Amino acid sequence: MVKCVVCQSTIEKGEYCDAHTIAKNNLEKRFSDWQKAYEKMSWKEYLTRISDDADIPVGEWAKEVAIYLLEQNKK
Amino acid sequence: MTDYLCISEKPTAAKRIATALDEKGKPKKLPVPRNFGKIPVWESMRKGDRIVTIPALGHLYSTVEDSAGGWHYPAFSYKWTPSYLANEKNKTRPFILAFKKFGKEISNVIIATDYDLEGEVIGATIAKFACGQDLANVKRMRFSTLTKSDIVNSFEHRDPTVNINLVNAGFARHEIDWLFGINLTRALTLSIKHATGRYKLITTGRVQGPTLRFVADRERDIQTFVPIPRWVIDAKIDLDGDEIFIEYNKKFLSSLKEAEKVVVETAGRDGIVKEIGSRKITQKPPSPFNLGTLQSEAYRHFGYTPSRTLRAAETLYLNALISYPRTSSQQFTSAINHRDILTQLTKSDPYRIRANKLLSKSKIQPTFGKKKDPAHPPIHPTGKKLAGNLRNEERNLYNLIVCRYLAIFGEPSIKNGLRLDLDINGHIFYFRGMKVLKKGWLEFYAPFGRVDEVELPDLAVGDVVKLAYINHKQSYTQPPARYNPNSLLKKMEEQELGTKATRASTIDILYNRGYMEDESINATDLGFAVIDTLEKNSPDIISIELTRKLQREIENIQTGKKTREAVLMESIVQLKDILEKFHKREKIIGITLQEQVQNLKQRQRILGKCPKCKQGELIITRSIRTKKRFVGCTGFYKKQCDWSAPIPQKGYAAPAKKNCKHCGFPMLTIRRKGKRPFTICPNWLNCPGTPDEVIDNYRNNKAGALDVFVEEET
Ligand SMILES: [Zn+2]
Ligand SMILES: [Zn+2]
Ligand SMILES: [Zn+2]
């Protein structure tokens, strides 16, 4: 048994729980759309926008993953 | 002279039946022993015969476990018992006493409950258990309205026996629901108990689980949603000083560059009217109401939830104003005389003109939809005049039902959809209009079928207009919408979950049990935890297919294709399989369920370790008394730490997941619509980072003192 890196819930294996896995996949999948929309955008800029801009209708779990990934980035 | 005992479903219906059957329209209220309470027993005289009518109060009997007891599973043996014995709060004992007393005296028993699965079970249990009748000898009155003529007719042409298939299907549904409900609820609850020693009742049922799953799945889609940016073009033209919105021919642009290009290339330029087109749209009149479409329209026009609509419709039915509402039929049979009903409606002011107009037609032909229901016709008015004793929502609903009924005899409506195309430097913009050419059925459905007509501006091809304003606006793709009670009911219908009679109450139960909340339905943490855990460990419990299959089996009993015993045996085999699989994974289910219930709730609230006691955690919580939000230490519950502080009340507060650089307290983030999120220190009263002004304002009780603080933190 291990814990989800984002929410600490018990999972059988892996890094993320189911909910946060879906959220992380969605974040990755949508990145290219954002790059196209703004012509250029880095992964870090993307995550920052997603986690900071209250106008963006992003789901809470996706936001939690974005915040986690940003923190990992800093280390 | 013959004596008859007539079993009715409710006191109001009993009075109507007794009055209709009594030749003078004045049935006698028979005296009953004191311990029967105020239960009305009616005696009607008809052609020398005596008819005693007694009401039930819905179900008087229910299924209970038939064993020495103990809270365990599997529990496969059950028996039918008076509901007042099964549940102390149930007050139906006098009703059973009345049926027993008169059941002894009178041997000709007639069931006159609502003609459907529930009604059949209510009647059959009373005839069998209270009156001691063999169901093969029990007669059945069938009616779709409580009008005098329908009741008399159904008495004179009563069925020689009850519909035994319907009875068996009704019994089987109760029994299967009981089996699934009790076993799954016990399994879930005991899994937590066995794994963690804690007791938390987790209830579920055959239809509840899969219904909650829709809500939880939607919640997951929303919470994991990542939008795509897009842009819209905002533009207005100037027409003699009036600014009028026009739409760009592409609703959304997928890149900022593309949006900028449109603005740059059109700003300050004139537009030329390039084309004016029109398109005829013919719309057929709607189908007659069944319960589902009535609930849906009542939600749309009045905002009534499906269960509220059903309750109001039931009152209208009991007042003999409309036909039986629990129907899925959208097709009238020739048995209903529309000319009669319309003639009755001409006696009511609001409907006179429209009803007369329909009566003047040579042929009165209603529309029909796809759904059939052999038991009852579509919901329609009886023609009886509205009495003064109705509540507002009942009146509204009645009006909707009558207008719909009038509309189904109308002609198709014809509308003209207009579009003016404007060319601005090669970019095409639209202006849309709408004109009704022929009202048709819309006239009869008024005020419900209103169309907003929009005139096109007085322009011709080649005219030049001035662009008054143009800019692009950032927007995003949107997460899927949450269910509301109405769309959830529709989803259940579409997926064949539950029946028309039970769907609305299943939704109510999920609210009452705390699995979902709000009008725009959220799965609660508890609801989400249950579905999430079951999806992983025991997917059959919330499987839509299984529920639907059981539903079909019940229908098979109703049509005589299968016996009640065979279907029950099959269900038990299936349930046994589910329970065995569940039991193998009981431990992990129990642990994750408990953890999820705890964790989901907490992780939205825990800021971090409490710096004061270094044991508890600081959480965002609410005062039970003042309902105000504040930050406190969990040590408070153990009487170890009393640290707490007020925080701003507006906006969504969540852990910031970082510590204050001035005092080291874990911080929180406040999000408000349309504003940047702010991070504040919960220790602001003692934190060196807090501006003096905020403290002064707070000490002077200045309203919004903390809001100022939030604003200034940026
Ligand atoms: Zn997680
Ligand atoms: Zn503390
Ligand atoms: Zn601080």
C-alpha cells in the first residue's frame, strides 16, 4: 500500500490515486491546445495559469495536481 | 341484496368512490369502535346492494426479515407483516383493524386502489392478510379518473379477479428491493465496522446505487476538467443611433492570433448587407403528457422538482380534476371522449375560447407519442371545474395540463427564421430574426409555448452600416453541467432505471441520506466515496445493467412470461454472488470507505500543523451557532488547544499549502469569482506581517475589516 502524492489517500500502487490520475492525464492532454491557442507557452507557464487564474473553469482536482507539479518543479 | 367491501388506497379516494357509488350521492359514515380512531368507513347504497368502502393509507404491510435477528448478511428470508409492527412510528393499525372487522362480515371483496404495481400490492396484501381472502375470488375495479362516471362504470364492469400477474410482479419488486437494500446496506456498513471498528451506517439500494453513480461520474468529470482557451468576437452595429449586437460567423476562435486578426481587419470599417435569407420552420404540436414529460415541463416553467410535481398532480387526481398521473402513456385510446371533455372545458373562463375553437373543427384528433401504457391513458383534464381549495402550485400545474391538452389538437405552427448577412472587409457577421407565420398549436399552449419574435432591421441588400464596436473576449470550454433533479430523472428514464412511480422518490432519498446536495446536484464527499470504492471493489452493486435486468424480470412476471418464484430465485443467486465477491474484498472496501469519508472531507479543510500546540491541525471550519467561518485547531475537540481566529466570510477558502514568511503559520487561499485569489495568514491578529490599519478596523468592529485586509494583501 502506498499513498497518493497529491492527496495522501491509500492506493494499491503507483503515484496518484484514480481521481488525480485522471486529472493529471487531462492536464497533459490539454497542454498542446493551450500552446496552439497562445502560440507559445511553457509547461510551467501553463501550470501557473491553471493554478492561479480564478476565471479558468478548471476542476479542483486538476488544480491540485497543477499545484503539486509546480512545487515539484521548484525542488 | 349483496354486501361488498371495497378497498381504497387513500381516505380522499375512498370518499369519492363512496359518494359516486351511492345512488343519492350521500354515503353514510359507519360507526366504528373507539380504538379505530377516526378512520372513515363509508356505506353506499346502490340498486339494493350495500357497498362498504374503507381507505388504506398507502401500504399497510411490508417485508421484514424472518429470522432470530442479528445484524448480519446474507439475509435471504423474509415475511410480510403489518407495517405498524415493523415500524413503531407507523400509525396504520386502525386501518388494518377496520379491514379485519368488515372483512369478517363481508365476503365479496373488491380492490379499488390505483391500477398499477403499487396499487395492486396495497390492495392484494389487505385482501389476503386482513380480509383472509383467496386472491382468485377478489374482484377489481379499474379506473383512470376519480370522476363519478368512471367510478360507476368501473364498478359495474369490474374485473372478475385481480390481475394476478400484476400482483406477483408487485410483490416481487418489493421483495427484490428489500433483499438488495438490506444486504448491500449491511455489507457496506459492516465492512467499515470490521475493518476499523467504527460504526457508520452506509445505505444503498437496487436503484439508488446506479443513480448516485451518474451523479458521481459527472462530479469526477467536473473536478478533473481542464478547459481549452477560446475567443469570441463581441460586435455591435450602429443603426440610427441604436447599437445592435451582431454575431461573427464563427462562434468561437481557437487562437488569440486569429481573434486579433478579425478585430484588426474589421475595426473602423463599414459593413455591407450581402444577403437576407429566410427559412420556414414547421413545428408539429407536442404529444400528450405522461408523467415524465409533465415533470419536465413543470420544472422548465415553474422550477418544480419532479417529486413536487408528482405530489401536486396526485392532489389534482384525488380532486377528480385530472386523470391518473403515474402513467407513461403518450397515446389515447378511443375510450376517451375528447368532445365531452372539451365541452366541459368551455365552462371555464380561461379555456372557453380555445375549447370552442377546437370544438368547431370537423375532426378532433389528438397527437400521439411513442410510449404506451396499457393501464392508463396520457394525463388529461377530466373537464370538472376547478374548485377553490387548491394551492398555487396545484393551480399552476392544472393550467399547464389543460393547455397541453388543448395544444395536442392544434395544427402545426409555422415560423420564419430570418438571417441578415453583413460583410465587413471579408468577414461575415449575422443578425438573426424570427417571425411567426402561423401560430397553430402555440395559440392553444399559451402561455407555455411562447416564441419571442425578433424583427430584422429595415435594411436591404447593398445597404451600408457602421460598425460601432468590436473586440475579442477570452472564454474557455466549459465543464459538463451538473445534474438537476429534472435532468437526473430524465437520465434515469433514458437508462430505464426505476419506474415512473419510484424515480422521484429515489432522488429524494439520495438527498436525504446525504449522498448529494443542492439544486445543481453535487455528489457529497460521502456519496463520492461510496461510488468510488464500490466501482473499484464491487462494481456489480452499482451496475446499471444489473438493475435494468432485474427491472425486465419484474416486467416478465407482469406479462406472465416468468413466475415470481423463478425471478426471486434468480435474484437471490445474483445477490449471493455479489455478496461473496464483496466479502472477499471486505477489508479493503472497509478501509478505503472509512478513509475516503474522512480524508475527502478533511483535505479541503486542513491548513497544516498547529504552531501553538504542535499536535493538532489547523482547519477551516464553521461555528455551529453563528454559522461563521473561522480557523481552529483540531486539538479543541480533545480539549488540548483552543487556538482559533476569524477569517473573511466571502469566497471559497482552501489550504494555501505554504507557510507565512512572517510567523510560520500555515496559510489559506481565498478565491472569489472574477478576482485573483488571495493568500492570507490565519494568525493575522498576532502576525507581524499584518498592517496596523486592519487590526484597528477589526477592533472598532468596522464591517468588512477583514475584506480590506484581503484586498491589501495583493
Ligand atoms: Zn489523490
Ligand atoms: Zn493547536
Ligand atoms: Zn503570519
